[in-house]
Amino acid sequence: MSQIQPFPFVSVSGKPYDRGLQYGRAVAERVRLSASRYGQTLRSLGYSEEARTAFIRSLEQAIGEFQPAYLEEMRGIAAGAEVAYEDIVMINARTEVLAKARVEQAKLADADAGIEDEDGCTGVLVLPSRSANGQLIHAQNWDWKADCVDTGIVLRVHNDDGPDYLTFVEAGGLARSGLNAAGVSITANYLESDRDYTQLGVPLSLLRRRVLEEPVFANALRTVATTPKSCSNNIMLGMAEGFGIDFECAPDEAFPIYPGDDQLIVHANHWVSPIARTKLRDTGCENSPDSYYRDWRVRQLLNAAPKLDRNAVKAALFDAFGTPYSVCRPPRLGTRHTMTATVAMIVMQPAAGEMDVAPMPALNRVFTRYSLQRDPIAEAA
């Protein structure tokens, strides 16, 4: 892992292929590193090149049916970074590709062998009535492989066919957490259920990207709630005008969770919806047992103050209770013996078009403020 530095900022514009080309050239080293690390993971799992290529082709077809322009953008990233186009598809569908490899390996060996640690994450939405300045706050700790601190970037897209948007994403990816100029914001947390990988759906990262292209919040809700998925995921949506909602998504069904009387939504990595819990089985507790207190801790800390600003949200997400199995996770060995950490803390105010991001927040409290309008600015927590 390199010395902790702010995530690189990339700003692109133009048609999809041209944007991708600019993107790939700007952070070519990080794109290559993403491709190399996930490619090596697949090789370690014993997933053959032939099997990988065949599965990526099936995903390419699903992506093309969902939004063909995304494939053009991926081709541009591949050309700009000088990597194989299939590697860019793999990065954008890494959840689905790695899961497929694990399933195939389990058929050949111990069913538990080689399984990777999943995304952790703790997400927060603060409605304007609880916000000190009357603006919605949307935040997340992103827990994943610690070495992804070297592959994360912040991408700003000046969009010809929709609102401009800002996203924190792994290099080579089209979107992850972010906000757009229409005031729509999105984060996502890992969930697992017994319905996972029984169908082929749209890769989760591209569903998030579609949300960031939506000028109308209702259409963003439709995208999350109705798009077929390959696996479960928790997706939190904010609207600068003053609304937030959480969808616990199974591959074929979505269960909404609304803000409580405290005007907050807090979610970690276990199923909460009573309806969902009667209809499916939560299979993710082995990977993230700390989830059961992480969301409780964050809610307790937030509810200690009558009004909240970005600094108060950051303070709650810095919580070290139960460390290293904490809300803000220092680098530690995960349940499957890979080094994991809270790789980034992301705190957004969509009405202002701003996103504060700190890499490895358990070790570093310096944020960079990224904006839809201005150049990045570094500031302490």
C-alpha cells in the first residue's frame, strides 16, 4: 500500500468513447492496477481464461441491452489505459465475475475455499429537517480490500445527455457512490441472501451509473427497484429537495425502508426490512457479524445532537467501537484472510454538488472536497 494521498480527480466531457479515452489516459496506472489485481484474484481462484471470457461476453450482452453507450465508454477507457477491453468489463462487473468464479471453484473443491471478503460499508442519510443548514447529507464508509486505496479515484463527468455527475469509483469503473447536478445521490452496501446468483442481471455498478444520469428522482427510484440484478445489494438514494429512501434489493425484488421519526436512515450489511426477513434468508452474517452493531452505533451517535452537519456525520462514521471490527475499520485480516479496511469515507451534500472524501479514514483524517463546479480542495476533518 502506498503512502496515503488524496484520491486522484479526473474530469471528462464529450461523447461516451471520448470520455472513456480521457479517463483511461488520466489514470492509466490505476486502471491497470485494478485490472491486474482482479485478474490475479480470478487466476488464484482457478477460473480459466476461457470461462472468464465466456462469462464476460454474457455480461457484455446484458450491459448492451441495458445501455449500449456504456460499452463504448468502456472501450474508450481500455484504449486510453492500454488494457484489454474485457478487463474493463470485468472491473465494472467485478462483484458478479468474482462470485461466478467462486461458485465454479466450489464445485471443484471445498465450498468455502478461496471465497473473498465482501464489501462492508455503513451508509447514512440525514434529511433536511435534521441538518444544521437545512440540506440533505448522504454519507458512507466503504469497506473493501485495503489495497484498493491505490485504485480509487473521483470522477466528474460533464454529460451531453443528462446532468453532470460526480462519483467515487475504482479506476476503470463507470460509477460507485456519487451525486448529480439534479440533486440525486446514491451509495450502496453489501447484502447477501439465498436468492443470489440464481439469475443474470445488470451489474450493480452500472445500475448506480444509470441512477447518476437521471434528472428525475422518480426515474432513479424505478431503476433501483425494478432492474433485475444478479445478487443482493442495499442501495440508498437521496434527493436534494428533501427525501431519502433505502432499498434492500434481492435479485428479483426490492424492499423499501423509509426514514424513521429521527429523520435518519442508517444501514450496514444485514437485512432490516421485516417483509424481506420473512421472505428470504440472510446469508451474509458470516462475513460481517459486526453489522449488527455498526448501524446502531452510528444512529446513537447521530441522535446525540439535535442538528447535524457534515462534521457530525464524519465523527459518527469515525467511530472505533469494537475496533478492528468497527464502523471505521483499520486495516485487518478479513474473514477470508485478505487485508480489508474502510478504504474511503464519502460525505456528500447533493444540493451543493459537493463530496468530501478521505482515504483510509482510520489512519487519516484529511478530506478532499470535490465539486461539480470547482477544483478539489484539501481540508482536515
